[in-house]
Amino acid sequence: MHSFRKTFPLILVCLVALSAAAFGQTPSPTPTPSDEGGTSKVFEVRLPVTVTMGKKELVSGMTRGDFAVFEDGVRQEITYFSDEKTNPPVFVGVLMDTSPSTAGKLKFEKEAARNFIYTVTRLRKDKAAFMTFDHEIKLLQDFTDKLDLLDKAVDKVNKTGSQTALYDAIWEFCDEKMRNVPGRRVLVIITDGDDTYSRAVLADAIDIAQRTETTVFAISTKAGFLGTVPGVEMGMDRDSGDKALNKLCEETGGDVFYTGDMLELERSFTKISKELRSQYIITYKPSDQTLNGRVRKVEVKFTDPKKAKEYKIRTKSSYRAVKDSLR
């Protein structure tokens, strides 16, 4: 894999130029006849939607008519809906932090990651990939449904690097691997530290995840497995790094988990796996087809006021209308 650090500045310059030229994203391009006899692109936005009772219990059995989608306050046309029985396959990338502070946790994290991959990858349907990041970013296994290859990739992790290039890893994986996969795109990040080495910043990581329709889940192991940080209660945001993880997940429709021991780490993976099984996928065609780089606010609501009182909806809250090429 080529070096991301050498190409990111050029990529960033190109993105700025494209935005200045008022181009926009086409998350799900569909050719349609134009008035001039040619073809024009209609872009659609895909939303992974999670419904819960309270904060934990996942709710199934919802139908297309239960949901209404609003963009910048204007109700939109839903063009596609699927549930746990009809959802497209999952393409999940597992990104593991191998910076110096993870040295004493690698054995536990590897075992938990391996178990998660086994659980989340349904035979002959879903695919997983495995990447590590420290001062270097290494794709150890591209998307595959062959568990023996993923097993070998996890086993290869046996040493740590010198820094934490989290945002660069997110950018590279989403841009190079998530862009063209034919299914739901999910990124699961295992990390115990703040970003210390990336050229990209948090806003870049959020932007590329949104543009490639990637839902990000993160597991913070900062508390470690040998006791929690003094004065800190496990399960709570502790510092700017944890708050950044929370923002990254919230704005892409995912969630963040804070673990203090091996059992909590396993539980976090189990929660993510169950959520992916019970998600609803909603696609809508924005009434405003202008591609001008503007950030648009997205909200999914229940059409039944009673359901709105009883259940909660989680999905991504915005996207930037920039031209992009997705499958």
C-alpha cells in the first residue's frame, strides 16, 4: 500500500479546489433521462438507522411507513427501505491501534477483535478487513469472507509503533477501501489514545466517513485492563480524545464504547454485532439536487407520535453535498 502521508496534502488541495468549484456528492448515483436527451445524475443518501428502547434495548419490526426523513427541515422522499431480514451485506473494517501504550493490551485486543470478526461475518454474505495503525498504517487483510485469512492477519500483530495516526488511518481506509464496496460500510476502531501523528484532522475523518457512507463505531480502551485511570469512572468521556471519538461516531451514525476490562471489551463488540444485525437502512432522494458543498442537516423521525415517545432513533446527523464517486 502506498504511503498516505505523501498523498494526503495533494488530496486535500484537490478537495478544496472541488469545493470551491461548487461540486457535490453523489452517494448513490442513478442515471435518469434529462430534458436535453442525455443523462443526468440523481444522487441519493443512505442512512443506517438504529432504534432503541431507552439506551440499550434494540427494537425490530419497524416498517418503511414508521419513518419520515427530513433534510434541513424539509421532508424527503424515501426511495429504499430494508430491515434485518432484507439488509444488504456488511463490509466491516477493523482498525486496531498499535501505538506504544497498547503494548500490554495487544493480546487481549487481538483475541476480542478475532471473536468479533467471527461473530459479525455471516458466511457467504458479509466481509471483513483488518488494519493496524501507529506511526505507520498497515492493511494486513483486505475484505474477505475467509476467516482463516483474517485469523492470520490478526496473528501477525506482535509489536507496537511510536505514534498514533488515527485520523490518517480512517481517511485512508474509507477513501481506498470503502468507496466501492457493494453493501453497508462499517468501521470499528479499537484505540486507547489521542491522535498524535496524523496530517488529517477530526473534521477530515468525519467528512470522508460521511462521503463514503461509512458508519463508525469506536472502542476506547484507555482505562486499560489493569485498573482504571485514577479519579475517572469507567464508561465516561474523560478527555478531548474521548470527546473526539464520540463526535466521530455520532456524526456518522455509530456509537462509542469505553471499556475498563476484557469483559467490557467483549461486551462492546457483542453490542456492535447485534446492532448491525438489527439496523434499518433508509435511502432518500434529496429534493435539493444542487451539489454545492454545503453541509445539510438530516433527521429521521417516527410518523407515529406514540413511537416517538417510546423509542429513540440514532443515525448520522448531516452530510456534505460534494461530488464523489461511490458504487
